[in-house]
Amino acid sequence: MELLKEYIVDNRNNDKRQLDFTYQMPEQPPAVGSDPTELTLYNAGPTNLYFGYGYAIYREEPEGWTLVLDDRSVVTIAMQARPSESYVEKVVFPQKLDPGRYRLVKSINGFMTDISVKLSADFEIQ
């Protein structure tokens, strides 16, 4: 396991009350049949974080980011990460993705706060 990027955000000057976190994924995603890709969320803050199981995948198009349609069902489960805990989720792509630039997005909420953020990780398929 390798830490790709660590990022700290100060949202005091953010009018949308939403944070976006992006970092560049490795240039070559895992080959078919290799170890699965994982999404790891570490809670370094003082409160519990709540989020649902699953994530959204977007593809960069000339007009902006477009949602990649996924007709698979996802179980609705509320998950949490307490302070100093990590949550690991297996990433399964909905289909063979065409070459291009993509973004994986997960929504997170802070317990007993009005904090609602979307974390994202960009990656490219060649």
C-alpha cells in the first residue's frame, strides 16, 4: 500500500460549504485480473464522518465532467469513520472504460455539523 497524496483543506472561506479534494492517481490503473483498486478514507478530524456505500464515476468531456452510467444496484448502507479510523472500500468499475480522464467521487458528512464535502480522485485510462 502506498500513500499517493495527503491534503488538508480549510473550508472557512468556502461559500458553498463543499470541499473538493483531488489528486492524480497512478498513470497505469491495475490490469484486469490484478489486485483490486481500493478507496481509503482516513478520518483525521475531531468528529465522526458519515457516508454511504458506493461512489460516482465521471468522465471528462469537452463540455465538462459527465456521469458514467452504472446500472448495477448498490445496497444503501450508512457507514462511519470515527476520528483516527480508516474506511477501505473496493472500487469496481461498471464496465470496461474507454481511454480518457476520469474522476471517482464520494460524498462525506460530518456528525453534528453542517459540513458536507465531496472528495474526488482523478485518474486516466490510456
